[in-house]
Amino acid sequence: MGHCILFQVLALENNVMELQMFLDKAQTDLAAAKEELGIIETEHKELADEYIALKTSHVQLTADYQKEVHNKL
């Protein structure tokens, strides 16, 4: 009977170790994903800022072009 309990304890200890390794990997993966998300969010903000600048420039150039066309007519 004692050997049976010992094997059960060893099996449970093994399960705990496997779960701890799984948790450690999950935490490492989560940290990496959070870092990647931060990079993507920064790139998104930079692209949005650049889009606004380009859109503003486009609107101004269009207005200048329209003014120039009307002045020639």
C-alpha cells in the first residue's frame, strides 16, 4: 500500500512540475506578446500621424491647385 501512495505522490509532483513549466512558458509568451503589442501600437501611432500630415498636405495642395486653375481662367 505504501508504494502505491508513493507513486501517486510522485505522479502529482510531476504534474505540478509540468504545470509550473507550462505556466512559466505562458508568462514568457505573454511578456513577449505585450512587448510586440507595444511596438505595433507605436508604429500605428506613427503611421496615423504621418497619414494626418499627408492628408493635410494633400488638402492644401488641392486648394492651391484649384486657386491656380481659377486664376488662369
